[in-house]
Amino acid sequence: MLICRISILACIGAGALLCGSVAAAGRPGPAGGDGEWSMPAKDFAATRFSALADITPPKAPTLHPVWTFSTGVLGGHEGQPLVVGGVMYVVTPWPNVLYAFDLSKDGYPLKWKYRPDVSPNAIGVSCCDTVNRGAFYADGKLFYNLLDGHTVAVDAATGREVWNTRIAEVGNGETVSMAPMVVKDRVIVGASGGEFGIYGWIKGLDAKTGKVLWTARNIGPDADMLIRQDTFKPTYDNGTDLGAHSWDGETWKTGGAPVWGWVSYDPELDLIYYGTGNPSPYNPEQRAGDNKWTASVLARRPGDGALVWAYQFTPHDNWDYDATGAMILADLKVGGKDAKVLVHFDKNGFAYTLDRATGRLISAEAFAHVTWAKSVDLSTGRPVLDPDKQTGVSRGNVRGVCPSLEGGVSPASPAAFSPRTHLFYTSTNNLCMDYAAARSTHLKGTPFIGANSPYSAGPGGNLGAFIAWDAVTGKKVWENKEEFPSWSGALVTAGDVVFYGTLDGWFKSADAKTGKVLSKFKVGSGVVGNPITYRGPDGRQYVAVYAGIGGDWALLSGDVRSDDPADVRPPADFMKNIARHTSQGGMIWIFGL
Amino acid sequence: MSRALAFLLSAVVVSCGRQVGPAPPPSDPNLPPAVRNEAHIVAGTVPPHGVELTNPYNADPAVAKRGALMFTAMNCDGCHGGDASGWVGPSLSDQRWRYGGADSEVFSSIYYGRPKGMPAFGGTLGVDGVWTLVTYLRSLPVPPTVSTESWQEP
């Protein structure tokens, strides 16, 4: 790069306004069951699989837009809408407006709109755009997070605020972009801030009142982490206070471990699963040790927050490899036997399969081009490192680290799993980086980073792809290469059709078995959100997705901006022509047959 | 009211006399009633100076060098990028300014903060520190051209 930039990572979106028509007055709505989409990932297992099957490979080529709405917001539109009881709910990036659209009426008119008071000070404390990853519907209410560190519950019938709880401190570098998970009267929430040296946590709120019932740190001493020796049984580690002793001195106090991705839940085991982000700062020489439990998956009891097991994907992370991507719960045949597993596509380029009762590693295979490690040792659970790719101030500029810190896949782009094809579907990035660490000083509420990391294309030259992955064999089944990094979530249906968007603004459907593209439509702005599907009140299957480039791309592709005459930037040198294909936006699109 | 006004006037006199900077930060209990409550001041709501601020270090290269170190040490680069070339926060080296590029305007942006997320650093850096940063930013070379054209074939 001509100019060194400090790279970051993290964060969100959603939105809504209106034109178009359709949506006939209809038959009584079959709202309920598989026709709805009430939580971010469709189900507790986070599969993003819908049993709807009207849209099939032969019919998908006729998919066309039936409705659009402009949210009036230009931030990155990550996340996804919800559809419950014939109403679509949309959360925008900051200022986090919540829209409710009546899908039973012509033109899908607004039913209500909720506009919270969200401090603009949070904008400067969000590392990577002002995204929001969506709401959760439960018990007649919508639960979601505001960027400035509040969780709200809103009455789904009226749009009135039921409660509003402050959960995070913007002044400490905490903002909130993740979508909550609601289980057993608990609203589970966490904070972003891996670029600000936060003391990362997850909280359980009372769904009825919003009261914070428990707070568990992701790093630090056992007492802070809600670890009890009788309940905490990690497979690969023993000892007490690992979250403090695996750090140099008291560096855990500013050690990051944010929660900005997704939470899943197994009702039988009564465990929630979530990933933690990078350790702070990016310069690893300021925090010797494994830095547990950053870049890890944690399994907790939702009732009291107690930690049951944890597994660290990237010990002593040198490369900003957050593990905040989705933890997908699936039942697979492993070695001929039925196994209850958790599958996770990590930023570090490996796809992991773990026993979700114990955290024991079953397999870890690279799904992207990986140079920082050669493999993962299944007996120890630890990566086999390439010593030449370790970073730190004393190592200068370390070249050719793959994947880049954007990840083999972004945690913002959750995968999908089909129990019909037994395959996982995910966007991927094909980027490498040079990594020059620098000493960083922690000043509360300001960036705590310490690395310059310019990117370049990985092998093949395409910057992204959408793939189908067999988690049992650890192999790619098919791949659709994309010119630009792929940043959209995945959706797969019982019609054996997968849906995804691209950074240059195409929304595509493809055959789940072969990857053959069945339809594509240019939605006006790059897609960094996650498609959903639902059965409308008219009885038909629809697919909805946001358009609105942003998230990390608000930083990395500055020339797609048009909204600020005081900030004009040249194109990113690894991606010179993205602005030829897309610009900022904020639209909801609905497609039908 | 008249007491507050008298205080304001005396503050102005003191400022002029010392040639250093603006009124003290809003937490100061001696501030006039209109700005006494911090909750009434959001980032970017800049109280009137009463005087034109002048940079005491006007283009001093040694101070600019100190300001460059401070720009990194205070994590300004974490948002505005290395060399102030822009990142999540805007570029400060392209000669385009959201809130004005005069010394006094850049001073106010750093001292009081700005509404789209720029924190107020006046309390942390003090008047002298802010002027040091202003001197650094104003020392950055004016680019020969600023890229403003639409995408072109390479």
C-alpha cells in the first residue's frame, strides 16, 4: 500500500422503506412453523435452513424482485430481517431504527416504527462501521441491541418499548453490534471492542424486565468468568484461573475477547455456544501466553452463565483471528456413528468439527488458503504453527500471512447447513496480508491495535468464493469463485436451493447439490447481510435480503462512498475497481417466483 | 446572570492575555449556567470562544515532529490511519475538512470532539497538547491532487 493503514475488524446491519407492490390480500396466513423466521439464524442450532420447498432448481430462474424499501441509512447492512405472524421486522445500522411491515397488505405498508435514542458517540468507538446483526423475536417482543450499549425489548404488536437496559460502556471502548439470543427467559448479549482493549464479557438478562442476571467475562480469573471447578471441564486444559495465568502479568485486563457474532443453543444439553474475538492489542508481544479464552468457543449454561467447556481455536492469536463466527449445531455421521457436533468456520481458515457435549475436537481442515499453520493436531487440539508467520514488533513486517485478518470467512457472514444434503454452505475470502506489528498504548475508549496489515489476493486471484463443504470428510464439494471478497451469509432450503449475495451487489440462487447458479439480480449495493426465506400471508414462499455495502468494507473500499465531500480516498490497491460495480446503499429486497 | 456575564468577560480577558486557548472544559463548575451541565454538551457542540484562537506554535517543525509522535501515542492513528490518511475516521491529510481546516477549527475538533464519533481530547491532552497535534496536522504536505474522479479504466 502506498500508505500504511491500521487494520481493524468487527461488526453489523439491517434496514427498510418502500416502493413496489405485490402482496395480494391473501389467504389466511399460515404464519407459524417453517413459514416464519423468528430468530437470526432460523433456529437455535443456527442452521439457516428452511423447510420451505416451493423454490426449486427448476423454478428458481424465475425469481424476481417483488418489493423493495430504502432504510434511509447508509451504514453496512449486515444481519437479516425477521418474519413472524405476517409482519417483517427490520433493524437498521446506527441509529438502529426498527421497522415493522404488514406483509398482508398491498405494498407492505409500515405497521409501526421504533426510533431509539442512540448516542452518536458510539460511532467513533465502533471499529468497523456502525452495523447491527439483527433482532430476536420471542414472547411477543423483539429484542435487539443498540450500538451505544443498550439492549431493548419492543412490543411486537404496538412498537412500544417494554424495557431498555444499559449493558455496555461506550467510554470503555464497548459498542454492541451482535444479535441477541433468547433462551429460557434469558436474553444473551455481548459487546464488541477487540480493537479497544475491552475486558470482554457476555451477559444474561431477564427477558421480562431487562435486569442483568449474570455477567461472565471471557478472560480473567475464574470468579469473573463464572467458572466453577465442579462444572468446568475443558478437554485440553486443566488448572485454575487459566483466563488470567495464560497472559503476561495483568494484560488480560485489557485483553479484548469481544462477543460480536452469533449465539446458538442446544436445548437437550442446555448449553449456549458462542465465539470470542481477538486478544488486544494486535501486537502479540504485549501479551505473552495463550491468552485464554480469546479466539475460542465457550459453552455456558444460559440460566446462570456457568462455563461448562471451552476450546481455543487460535492460542496466542498473532493475526486478529476472531472466533466470533457462527457455531452451527448438527447431527452428523462421524466414523459411521451418529454424532452431535458443532461446526465452525473460523477466520483462521480452518473448519472445525467438535463434540458439542465436551468440546473435544473431531476434525479441523483448511477451507481457505492457510499459511500461518500447517494443520491442527487432533490429540492436543493445538495448531501446528509455521514459525515464519509469527508476528510481533521484533519480527518486523511478516509477509504472506494467509488468510488475512478479514478471515477465511468473516464472522459477519454466517454459514448454513442442510440436513438434506448434509453439506455446509459459506462465503469465503481469498486474501493474504503482510503484518507489521507496532507497540500500542491502552487509553480507555481509544483504539488499542498496533498493526499495519495491507492485503493482497490469495492464489488464483479471485478475492472471494461461495462454497459447499462436507464437514465429515473435511472437503470442499463445490465452489463458485467471486471477483470480490464474499461477505454475505448463506441460506439453504428444502428445495435444495442456496442463496447468497456478493460484494459487487449481485443476489444469487444456486443448486445446493452442484453450485450451478440459477438466478441473479443486481440489488444496487454490495450485499453484506444474510438472506432469509418465509411463507407470506398469501401462501407463497419469498426470499428477503439486505443490500448495503459496509462493515469492514466501509474502511477498505473508501471509494464506494459518496456521502462525505470531506473524505475522498483512492481505491484500495488490492481491490481497485469495486466502486465501478457498487456504491453505498440501504435497501431491503424481497424476491418471489 | 450578570455575575455569569462578568465571569465570562473576565475569562475572555484572561484568554486574550495568555493567548493560549478557549474556555475550560465543560466540567468546570465556574462555567456559565448555559453550559454548566455536561449533559447539555454533546460532542461537537463548541461553545463560542469569544476570541480568535491562534496557534502558539505556528508551523514550528520541532513541534510538528512531537505532534507526529503524539498522533501515534494517543491512538489517533487507530481511527484516522497511519499518516492521518484516513481509516474508520476521515483522512486529515487531504485538505478536506468536515468541520473546517483553520487552526482554530482543527483545535476545536480535537479539544471538544465532533458529533460523528470524534472524542473530546481536551481533558486528556490539555491546550498545549492539542496545539501540538494541530501543528503536526497542519504540517502534512498538501497533496498535489486529491482523487475525486469516478472510476477509470486502469
